[in-house]
Amino acid sequence: MGNFVFRHEGGEIKQRKEKGFSFKPRDLVTKSKKKGVKREIIPLTRERAISSFSYIDVAQGKSIVPIYGGRVSGAYILTREKFWSNLVTTSGATTLNAYGLIADIDFDLNFKTSQIIEGEMVVNVPMFIVNAAENVYVYCVVLVRKWNGTNETDILSEQSHVLSKLGGSGFKGEMAAVKFDMPRTKFEANETLRITVMFYGKDSGGSQTAGIAHDPKNSAVDGTQSLSSNMMVLVPFVVNL
């Protein structure tokens, strides 16, 4: 009697019956009562074991995974889970006439197994300006980094467009979108993909309030949901197809 083999195809477990032997997927961890019958379970490779990917870019051979930036007590993280962020926004005051740094935030995703990232990566950052009596201009610089707990390595950086608000009360927000051509980069187990957002602003007549949003559950920033609060990263993981 031949071996019983399970294969993982398209996210489903499919079974093949050998003569005189039947088996159910839920019995994977049980022992067969048939003497002399061997079962072989073919494990997923590391690349195919990336869980719950959104879609596969067949042309590039990549698993495109959306991850979200948010804040938990004492830290900013990247995660697949859509949780309620501890703070929906991070904001501060702009500076007069010259761009000054308002916020410098590291969003981290720690890998438990080694992964390879390569290809087009897109980062969305919601930016906003509140009740600006003066002219205000803001933008962000997004950096892709590797962090191993000791050393931080810069991989790529891009600047967003400039969001402007020319006086007047009220709220104005826009979504920044920057794209990276990520070189083939291997992250070992316990290494971290770090997305750093550096947010800058200036004004024409004194301190004004501006910020970025980062809530995976997409809470309203201004009370009207005129701006999504999802800070999102589309990560191109390398897979075996």
C-alpha cells in the first residue's frame, strides 16, 4: 500500500486516497490504525507559509501583503490585524517660515521566521492640518529600514507630496502615497522591518497644528471621515509559485 500524501494548493488542503485507506484533513495529528501504513505530510516551504496574503502578483512571483501602522502602549507597530490604535493621530506644531520636524516615528514588524522582500512597495500615510490661521505646508519622508535589535540599516527613502492649507479655520487632510523599488532583502528570524515616518511642517505666521494618522480600524480623524486614518504598507514578499 502506498503512502498517503497531503499537498497545500491555493490555501486548501486536498486529499488523495490510496487503495484500502481513507483519511480526513482534521486527522492530521492522529495515528492510523492500519499497520504498515505510512503517512507523509509535505510541509509548506518558508515562502509558501506566509499567512493570509492579500493576492499574488504572478508576473513578479510576489505575495503582496497589506500591513497597518498603529500605536499600542509605548510603541508603534506594523501588523496584519486591524486593531483600535491607542492613539489615532500624532501631531505637533509647525515652525515659522522654515520646515521643522514635527514627528519621527518608527513602525516595526518583527519576523519570527526568515523572509525575503523584493519588488514594488507602497506606503500610505494620512497627513492633515487643523484650524490654520496662517498658510501651512507639510510633507513626510518615509524610510524603509532593517533593524536587528542593535544596528539599524537604511534601505530606501522617499519624500511625499506637499500638503498645503492657505489660512482659514477647519480641517484639511490628504493621503500621502510613496512607492519604493525594494531590492532583494532577506530578513532573518527576529529581525525587524522598520518603516520610519519623518513628518515636517512650516507656516507663515506662528505655530499651527498638523499631524499624521495611524489607526488600523480607520477611526475618523476630524469627526467626518473626510480622511482615512489607515497608515498602510503593501509589502512584496517573495514566494514559490
